[in-house]
Amino acid sequence: MRKLFDEYEAEVSKRMNEDIHDRRDELDRLLEQKEKEEYQREAEIKRLKELENNVYSQWQSMESGYEGLIGSKV
């Protein structure tokens, strides 16, 4: 009877350890994915700020050109 209990205990312990290992791997993958997404988010924010600056610079250039045209007609 004791042998059966020991075998059962060993099987349960093995399955629990496998579950723990699987959950740890899953958490590691999720953490890695989260960090990658945060990096991509920061890169996208940087890209959008650069785009905003470029658009603003072009707008100022166009505004200056327009004012130059308006001023030359007067």
C-alpha cells in the first residue's frame, strides 16, 4: 500500500513540477513580448515626433513662401 502511495506522490510531484515549468516558460515569453512591444511603442513615439517636426518645418517653409508671395504682390 505504501508503494502505491509513493508512486502516486511521485507522479503528482512530477506533474506539478512540469506545470510550474510550463507556467514559468509562459510568463517568460509574455514578459519578453511585453518588453518588445514597449520598445516598439517607444520607437513609434520617436518616429511620430520626428514626423511631427518634419511636417511643422515644411509648414513653416510653405508659410514663409506664401507670405513672400503675398508681400511681393502688394
